[in-house]
Amino acid sequence: MRRIGLDRSRLKEEFQAGLETNEFDIVIGFLILLCPNVNSITLGLDILARNSVLDCVLDEYALPTEHTGRISRLQHLKDIRLGTSFESDTANMLVEWPRRAREGILGVKSYLMLFYLPELKQAQISLPLLKDRGVREEFEWPVEPPSNSTLQVLHLPKSTLEPIHLQSILEYTPLITRLEYDFRIWSYYKLRAQDLASALGCIKNSLKHFKFEHQHWSSEDQFFGERGNFEDDYEYVVGHCSLKELAVLETVTLPACVLLGWLNRNCPALASVLPRNLVAICLADDLYWFDTYEKEKKDLMPIMQRFFGEDWRKAVPRLEEFNLGYSEWEGKDETVAFFEGHGLQCRVTSPEKDLVY
């Protein structure tokens, strides 16, 4: 403990007592600090649940030495994956129930510490930023924002981090080439698509692969399996998220209602929102879990017909694949034939059948 610096930690007594009794959380935290040359760590969701030790480890040892006065023990981490194990009932409940997720996962500050690691290349973290019943937690960097980030791949599964806060991260991680963002929101909130577009603008010159999922939790009941109904006159997505400025984007998976807007009468032309270097696109299920909403074929196909009825190769000269992840469209051979008739590969399948690039 003295060699690692734990004799000066605020959890000195907890570590000493826990090591003598082989307490699980203490041993895990101790091993992480004992092995400073480790470059990859995977911690399952059960390990993260109610683990004050990990909060302390990240708080005291993830930041650069100039901020803590301690020699960092995590500076060689290149790949970190948190919450990747779903083997137990506890893990499943933490993932599926937002109330439990708020109580069980590490604090926001601990997650933000990871962005200061100087050699980090890949990170999978859920970044919960929404308390029970939709009360937002404060987003604030622990010290001055990180600089010289080497992060290239960021996966945010089952995250309540809003796009406006995602932008606060992406503006300090300009080298990201792959972003997977699974955004969860209470059903009485609206997604402001322009906020997502602004966040992506921070990495417009590096992002090559982007996947965005959008899910609603029920406002009536937060428990697993409860569903509600969409209100016809409620605009769940405000505006649309154009990808036009993403200079090197090659593959994208996202809901049509985010790319094109919720209301069909205000829908932009497809050519005006697609990036020039796009190779493959999948328009996936628009909203699910709280309920499932999909743009109907009668609404979406006219948009496609207008796009392909013009000189679409000027807009996307490299496009090779156009997929649709809609369960109601599955098995529609005429839809596949439509895209193949324009020289594109196409799959129409349920969103549960993975169409991730």
C-alpha cells in the first residue's frame, strides 16, 4: 500500500481492512493500482455496482500528476470497457431499469476522469447523467478539460448523456474515428436533433463510422417491460440532424426521424443531409423500448424515390449500400429490388438483427 501510495488515500483504512479479508471490491481496486503497465481493462457491470472503491481509484489516480500530486497508476491504459458483462440478474436489472442504473453505476465524475488518460485509444462507458424521474445531474469537468486526447473509438451504451453534454466531451477528443451512441431519454423529453449535429461537428474531420440509437423510457412507469403509446401530435424529435458536414464519414446507422425530422411535411431532401464520402447507411428503428415508432413505408419511400429520381451520385458518389432496420418492413422484396435497381446492396430486416457496420 505504501509503494502504491494508498497509505495517503482517503480510503486507507478501508483498503487495509479489505485486503486482510479479501473483500472483492477492495481486491479489484488494489489489483488495478498494483499493475501500472496494464493497457487494457474490462470491468463487468456487477463490479461497477455500488463500488465506492473504483470511484476513489479513478478520482485519485486517473488525473495527471500535476492535478493530484500523486504518480498516476493508469497512464498506460489504451482500452477500457466498463459494464460489459450481463451474465447475472443483477447486471440485467442495472441495465434495463433506469432507477437502478442511477443507484448502481459509478458517478459521473469518475467516468469523466477516464478522458484524461494520455494513451487511451478505445473506451466503452455508459455515462449516466440522468437521475430518477428525469432530474439531470450537473456536467462539470473535475479540473480543466483534458488536452491532447488520443481517443479514437468511443462507445456509449445505454447512456443518458444528452447531446449537448456529449458536445462538451467531443470538443476535447478531436481524433475520434468511430462513435456509437445509445441515447436514453424520458418519454416526456424531446430530442433536439440540432444538438446532436453540433456535437458531431466537433469531430467532423475525423469521424468515419457513426451509430446512433434513440430510446424512450416510459413516463408512467420506469420498470422493465412497461410500454406506453405515442401521441400523434407530439413532436418527439425537434428538427433534424444533418450529416452533410462530416467530411470523412463512411458508414452510419441512425433513425430516420433523427436524420430527416419527426414530421414528414418538414422533411429535408435526402441529398441535403448525407455526407459526400458515405459508403453505407442504415436507417434503423426510430424509437423503441418505451414503444416502437417507425416511419411508415408510405411516408419514407417517397423521400427515397425523389432522391433516386435525381442525379443522386453527385451527392454520394461512393454509396454502395442502403439498409433499412424496420421490423414492419422485413421480408419486403420489392423494397430490396428498388435499391438494387439503383446498383446498391440492400437488406431490410428487424433492428434486433444486427446491422452495425
